[in-house]
Amino acid sequence: MSAHTASLIVIGGGQAGLATARVARELGLAPIVLETADQAEGSWSHYYDSLTLFSPARRSALPGAAFPGDPDRYPTRDEVVEYLSGYARRLDADVRTGHRVERVSAPDGLGFRVAVSGGEELTAPLVVAATGAFSRPHRPVLAGLDTFDGTVLHSSGYRRPEPLAGRRVVIVGGGNSAVQIAIELAAVADVTLATRHPLRFMPQRIAGRDVHVWLQRTGLDTAGWAKPLLTGGKGTPVMDTGTYRAAIATGNPDRRPMFTRLDGDQVLWDDGTREHVDVVLQATGYRPGVDYLAGLGALDGEGLPRHRGGVSTTHPGLGYVGLEWQRSFASATLRGAGADARHVLTRLLERSRP
């Protein structure tokens, strides 16, 4: 077993971890970034093939590196992977791929010990957890799921529509990804979106400009107080140029209220009708993948970080970057990672000074 000391350990080499490392260098730190995969590109390469960003390229960049190409286009999954890989190569930081963190401990209460698979251990006074959530898909309890005879997928396991061609598919969820997958699948399958609330379409463009431009100009993009305004009402907002609304108006995919239960190979809808279903696809999001902090006492009873604005409320040297609504609407996005990283690292450094 070997041990090394660093001024900062960043766990995760995706967009949040890379942005944190860049900001750390600007603040005079020498971070070590630990990434499980063989490439520092986050979870993007594991998402479905047709995924595109919901914000334009000009509003989807990490600190110090504009997204290349047409700034008004919506980059594809593979373009994001290429962007992150290039960002990591040019980053003036020690990025170690193939290093899976197994646990973080604080044996003396003054710093952290990070255990990596293979027996290596690293120590540091500061740790930032930036591992995202792809490793922890959220699968809510569905009545009768244990009796369902068909196929059950999470959107994390969906790649392309062809394997589901000709099938009857019910997608649980009403966010951007759920709608995007439903419309793609509807070209080859019979698809229904099952949601607890009607879909909430938000205009992708207002007065000829992408809505993210207006969010930034008004300050709503980075204002924590704006959460009730941006998420208020029932249902998850779905960014739409009008294409999604028009597609659903055709009836395939259609949207129905959440079903009552699953039973064998059937779904029981809330109006009492039953029908055969081949596939239930849960597009129900993710939860932070921070299991390596479980023994530290930094998580609540549901395994979620105890924090305020990304700064741990349990351990002075611990922070988080990349959590959904960590500080604002922009958190957990490419454009928001840098600002959150600067906020967190600044607070951690302030708290660590004698």
C-alpha cells in the first residue's frame, strides 16, 4: 500500500471535476484528479446516441475553453465527449484515469485519506466530490413492477431505438430526456409517456434568442432564489422549439396520466383500462454517486450530500461540484461547473486558513 499527499483531491474527471481542477490551478493549488474510467470525459459516452445538449454551444463551455464550431448549434453527445477529452489533455493538472475511489475517511479529523482500488492511498486537506450521478440511476418504486413480465430499462441503459422496434413501450418520466427518447422511439415503436403531471413545454427560443441567453442576462441562471420561479408548477419543464409539442400532438408518442400498476405483461391505467406492454423505460433521472463517502458521515439517510451551496456542512475540507441545483439552475451543467467550483474552493480555502 502506498500513500501520497496532495493539496487537493478531486474525485471525478468529468465536466465538474475538470472545471474544478482548472479553477484550483488558478487559485494556486496542485490538484490530483481521480477518474474511474480510462478517459476523462465523464458519463457522456454512455448516454443515448442521439442526445443533444439543451443549451447552445456558446452557453455550454468550461472555464477557459470555448466550445468549438457554430456557437448557436446544440452540440451532440459525441461532440461533448471530444470537447471534454481535449480539455483534459490541455489541463495543467495531474489527471489519473483508471483510478476508482473506494472510500474517503478522515482518521485524524484534520485531513482526508482517499483509498483507491488496487491499494493506493492518497491524503489531502481538501477533497471535492465531482463524480456526477450516472452511476446511480434513480428508479422510483412502481406498483407491481416485481410482477411485470416484460423488459424494464432505465434511460441510462438506452442507446438507440432499433432494439425496441415494433414493441409497445411505456416511458415513465416527463423531462427533456424522456421526451427526446419518446419521440425518437416513436419512429419504430408504439410509445406512451406516463407522467404524474402534464408536460410543461418551455420555449427554447424567445424573441429569436435561445432561452439560456435570457436566463443569463436576467441573472436567473445563477440565482439560487430563482428555483421556485423556474421549477414552480407541476411537472418538469421541457425545452422545446415547438417540435416536441407537435410530435406528441400526433398521438405517437402520446402522454397519459401515470398508470396505477403493472400486472404480468399488462399496465393498468388510471381510467381502469388494461393493455399489453413490452417495455417499461424509466427516464427518472439520477442521484449523486457519492457512495465512497458513506463511511465518512457526510451523507444523509438517503445517501445525499449534506451541504450548503456545495460546501459540506459536516466536514470543513469537503466540497461538491456538479450537483443538480447545487447553487442555481446552471449547476450540473457545463456552463455552471466553473462558477460553482470557484465558489466551493474559495470557501474551502477560507475555512482551512488558521
